[in-house]
Amino acid sequence: MGHDLRIGIIGLDSSHTVEFARRLQAPDCPPEQRVAGAAVTRCLRFETPFQDQAGLDGRQRELERWGIEVTEDFDVAVADADALLIEINDPTLHLEYVRRCAGLGVPLFLDKPLAQDLATGLDIARIAAEHDLRLCSTSSLRFASGLQEACAAVPAARHVSTYGAINRAPAGSSLVWYGVHAVEMLVRAIGRGAATASTHTCGDGAIVVVDYADGRTGVVELAAGSGYGGVLRSGAAAAPYTVEMTGIYAALLTALLPFLAGGETPVPLEDAVEVIAILDAAERSAQAGGAAAMPVRPAPDERQGSPA
């Protein structure tokens, strides 16, 4: 392309807007966190239930220190962008902005979760297919070095447990909004093909049991304020891991930039659909009790989506 990628960001209600921009161009970003090859040029600002005007003002001031124009005009925000990041905490807005971006002819990263429910996630996937939109959606937790090492040690895990945080969503499902991180790690480790999810809520957390038709099992434990980690098992092999949070944003950007520059996606869209299918079923189970089924996913032995 001959120049650093020009990135436009849609949304300022997520801390990821600031954190990604920091690693791309903040002068005081630690060298080990810096990711070269792209710069954020503009950011579209609007209020959601996840961030008030005072919070947006603080984030805008930080972005402007790094030379980023913050605007409330969509057309201005996407002008001259080589790629776009949708960084909106409120997943109910994801479909609207994917629609608005789909015809622009540039790659799109949609930050987790794909949508607020499976039906909307499938709508997003359909729009991407209809517009030949190069779309990637994932949590940064997928690229944690500890998880990557565990997946290399047990590449065909039959039983996977993950744990992570769950925070209260200002609107919508807390399980979908924040449980996505631990479910993303599960899908990275065990692959696709989940059949049912059963959720047991307990205090300020939840335990989700995911069953697969071929006998694989997944357990996702969520608790307020907890760290992230898990264990992968297959036969006698076991690989426990914990997540070191310091490097996950840089790891995601390092995997994402080649895709935004025209390369292969680091995470197939089918994985993002699988994640929201599990979260959707887990939320339905939490509301109604019992196991909630989900549509048939791609073949269980298809473990695509991340480098080892």
C-alpha cells in the first residue's frame, strides 16, 4: 500500500478505542506494547448506555492528544480510511453500523461480541456475504500467549474449561456482553459444533456447561472481578494456562493488521457465529432453566481461526 494503514474507528463508548489507538500511535506507549504499520485518523463519537458524555469527553481529549480527529459525522469518520474498527460496547448497535460500513469497500473489524443474540449475528454474517465484506470479529483473549501455548500442547482437546470475568452490563445481557471473553477462549481451544448450553447462575457469577454431539465438553466459569485462564485436556494430556493481560491488545492488533491490509482473516466469521450461538443459548438457559439447544454448527473437527 506504500503507507501506514489509515484506520477509522466507529464508537467511543469502549475503552478499546483508546487502548488500540494507544498501541498504534501514542508517543508514550511502552516499546514492547507498540504495534507498527497503522494509525488511527478519525473516530466517530456518540453516546450509548455504556458511556456518558463526561466519559466520552475524557476519551476524546486523549485521542486528540495523539492526532486523532473525533467527529459526530459518520461520513467524516470513514473518509479516506483503509480499514475500519467498530468499537461499540453496546452490541445492539453492531448490526446498524455493519450495514452502514458494508458497502464502503474496506475491511472491517467488529469488536466482541458479534451481536446481542444469534439471530442478529446471523444477519451480520448474511450482510457480509451479500456485500463481499471482509469482516473479522473476535475477543482479544483468543490471542493470549498462555492460551496459544496450551492449544499447541493439546491441539485436539476433548474437554476444556475456561474462566473469566463477568461485569454488569448497563443494558442488555451481562452474560453476552462480558461472558464473550471466556467463551471465545473455549471456541479457540475446542473448535466449533456446540449442541447445547446449560447455565447455572450463582451469586454474582455463572457456570455454563457446553455439550457437543461427539462427546466433547466445555465448562465456562464466570465471576465478577476474576482473571482469565483455563485448562485443555485430551486423554492423559492436560495443559493449564493463565492469561497475562498486559500483552493481549498488542497481540490482537499484531494478528489483525495483516488482515486489514488485505491478508487472510485471523479468525473465520464462523467462529464468531459459534461464540454468539453459545452465548445466546447460555442466556436462554439462564432465563428459562434447563439446557438450551442451538442450530447445527460447522463440523466439530474444524478447528480453524488462530495461529498456534
